Amino acid sequence: MKQKLQKHAWDIAAVLLIAFLISLPALFKDLVPVAHDTIFHISRIEQLSRSIQDGNWLPAMDPYVNVGYGYASPLFYSDFFLLPAAFLHVAGVPLSVCFRILLIGAIFFSTVTMYHCAGTITKNRALTIFATMGYMFANYHITDIYVRNALGEIFAFTFLPMMLEGMYRILWNDEKKWGILAAGLAGLALSHNITFLMGVVLCVLFFLIQIRTMTKEKFFTLCKGVLCAFLLTAFFTLPMMEQMASQKFNLSNPQNLYAGSFNWWQFFTNQTIFGFSGNDLTPAKTMTVNVGWFLTFAPLLYIFLDHHKKEHPFVTVSCIIGYVTMLLPSKIIPWSSLTFLNFMQFPWRFNTIAVLCLSLPAAYGILCIATKKFWILFAEVCLCIEAVFHVLPAYFRNVVGFTSSTTWEDVKQGAVLDPWYGATYYFIEMAGADYLPVNSPNFHTMERAIRDADQNALNISFEQNGSVLSFTAEDESTDYFVLPLTYYKGYQVTKVDGDTTIQVETFETANGLVACKNDGSGQYICRYEDTPIRKASLITSFVTLLLLGAGAIYRHKKNTKEDPA
């Protein structure tokens, strides 16, 4: 162990320094300023911790969100990587500290995975450091962390390099190891749905580019990696697809992609702006979501000055894909007509892939001119200084936000409201409310009550404990009861009649609420129950994890016996 540490001392130091520079505001400030998605993600931590206290580690529903009507965010946006923060919060750690720990952890592991990916591909420490710096210091990445607090995309930055390395190992290096590809794809699926879809498209592109060299061994290795990733994440992906197919959600509403496309000057802005997305804003109000100067210009040095491109075709392919995806957010693309890409919400999300793919050619490019150790070190110092330049605005930003003394009750009382978002936190804890059923009412102005078929409030009291709501009906004449719960497939109402329990017909109203047939007087209990698909997929993922663990232990013991030294 000591020998390994000594051998990789410079690598460890490089990783720690890169991660440290990007983490400065999160490390040393007892403040999480309210950014675009801050309240949404901190709400997810709070709701998950409450579910854990109720004994449910993988909830499908956040029952206390949306003024008690509930919101099935965990069914559509995986909470898996929030578990460490939620457990810490259950143990008494403040919400802001939990959130900062997640940020710092994601930054550190993103640095590690990119460093490992670049090192595997380049076999050169200087190239590896430059590629990692380009990836971690990219304007888009820093904006994700400190302007948007886009926790899902921040997690995704950890797994994109693993996916890239996995594809390289299989398709270009002829390795039969599929584990890192499986881990990368699985991690992406559990981090951020949109980034996962883009990652899958990137994998398909790599596959098609290398299809002429495809062998049976390569194909089956790819299939193993993809199948393993699917089985590991089935507990999340299959129930999500089931819900998406069961009803229509706000997510399916048309998006104005053109509004998020780039003016020419947005490709070259190079400072952290705490603004918004849009091509109709002034530079002072438009957040910076380009890849940054290093990733924009350094790959050109690779294209024009590197005379050994034939020796590393994967880097050339990555360079081409990187520049194409970097330019795709331009206004000259007819985004208003590309409705099939509405799921992306913003064209600038392509820069996630651009950052990944341009990091390696940027590293090769800079070494075309920094040929001596002094100039290599000088270039590394310059990149570090630029990184500090980009994170300092976040460090010195003093606005309303979460401190270690801020509780969720404080949030509900309006203690961390920001003028960007208006007068109430409730809408923001659901972000864009993408996962509410279409035609949902304004829950915040709608009195919570049991209603009749005409949506008139009835004089019926009810009790709610988590995702279980109960009430007692007497002689109401309505055909069915409308309950103060947002409808998702899985809600089921039963009626207690003496010692027997009768299942009552349960369905969705036209405005997205839970309704059940009036089956006469008695006690009615409505609860969210896992669908058969969710139960089966949970078992599938758990068994897959056990089998992989058992296989890893077996191989380790086998290797130890064969090589006792």
C-alpha cells in the first residue's frame, strides 16, 4: 500500500489540487446561496430523510411536498445518490452542510474518474492533468455547480468519464472488461435522465464509428456492460417508464428550445455570471454555459499541429464530436422545428458532451506548444488561476441562502426566498413541476378537502400520515370522492368494513387528483403501494447487485491463490 501511494503521489496531489480549487466556496463558506435549483434539491434531501425515518429508504413518493398533495419526484428523478446526505440529516447534520458534502463529494469523484479515464487513454501524466483540468474547470461545469446548483448534472459529471473510458476500452483497446462501462451507464441513469440519454446517443455514435472493426467478442462485451447497467438500474428506470406511460405530465408540454440557443457572443464569454438562460438577455444577465476558452481553442492546436493524430484515433473522433456538440446550441440551428428534442429543455445541454469530448484533444493540443517542463508547468498554473477566477464570484457572493442554522421550517416560513423566484418557495421545491399531471390545479390556492364529483368541498375530515390518507364517509350522495392527493399509478383505496377490507375502484380525475368510487358509508384508506413492476424491478436490481458482489469476491480470492505475492 505504501509503495502504491509513493508511486502515485503526484497523481494524488494533482487530483486533490484540482478538486480543492473547484470546491473552494463549498469548503469554506457556511452558506449555500439560493441558485436556480437549490431549493428543489435541498427539498429532496429533506423529503428523503423523512422517508428514511418512516422506514422507507427508496420511496416512490414525497408525500409532504406540494402543500401535502404529494409529488412523485423519486419516481422520475432518482434519489439514490442523495442517500448519504439524507442519512447525515437524519443524524442531525444541517441541510446546508449535507448539500455541501454532496457537492464536494461529486467534485472529488468527478476529478478521480476523469483522471483515471484520461490516464488510461493517454498513458501520460501531463496529458492526464491537462485533460482533467479542462473537464473540471470548464465554464459549463462551474456554472452547473455554483450558478444553477444542478445536482443531477453535477453527479453525472462523475460517470461520464467512466462511460467514455468503457467505450474506449472495448471498441478501441479490444479489452473484454465491461465493468467500467456498466458502472458509468448505471451511474448516469441514477444521476440525471437527460444526461443519460445524451450519453447513450454518444455510445451509439462510437459504436457506429467502429462498426467496421466490430468483432463478436467486442459486441458481446458491449452487450454485457449495457445489460448489467440495465439490471442494476431497473429499480428506477422501469417504474419511471411505467409512470410515464400511465398518464400525461407537465414534462410532455412543448418547450421553447430556441429561447435557450446561443448568440455568437455566448460562445466566448468567460466569466461566471449569476444570470439566466436565454438569447434575449444582455451579457450581464446571461449565465455562462459555454465550454470555456481552453476547450474551445486548445483542440485547434491538436487539429493543426499534432502530426501523430493517426496514433490516437479515439482522440480525433472525440474532437470532432466535441466541436459538433459545442456548436449545436447556435441560433442558426432551427430549434423551433426540432420538437423531438424537447426532452432536453435547453440546447446548451449539448455542452455537457462537448466538455467531455474536447478535454482529451485540448490536452494533446496544449502539449503541441508546451513542449518543455517549464511551459507545461506554466500552462497548468495558468489554468489553475483561471479556475480560481471563475469560482471566486461564488465564494464572495453574499445573498440569501442556506446556512448551518437554517431548518426546513425556516424555508417554509420564507427565510431563504430569493427575488428571482417570486413570493413563495412552494413552486421551487418542485423545480418546474415537470412531474405533475397535466391540467393540475393551482394546489397552493386550493383548499385541501375531500370533494364530491363536482369538485365541491365536503364536510369530511381526514388524516394523513406520509402517503396514507384516511377518512370516514357517511351518507354522501356523490358518485365518487376526490381526495386531496396528486394522482400517480400505485394509489389504491380500500374500505374497512368490520373485519374485512374491500378494494375500491381508484382512478385519476381530469385535473390530476386521486378519486375513488363512493362505496357507501365506512372508513376509507388511500395509500401509495408499489406496483408489481416496481416490486419486481427492485428485486431484480438487488439480486444483480448481490451476484456481482459475489462474483467480485470469487475472482479476488481466485487471483489471490494464483498470485499469493
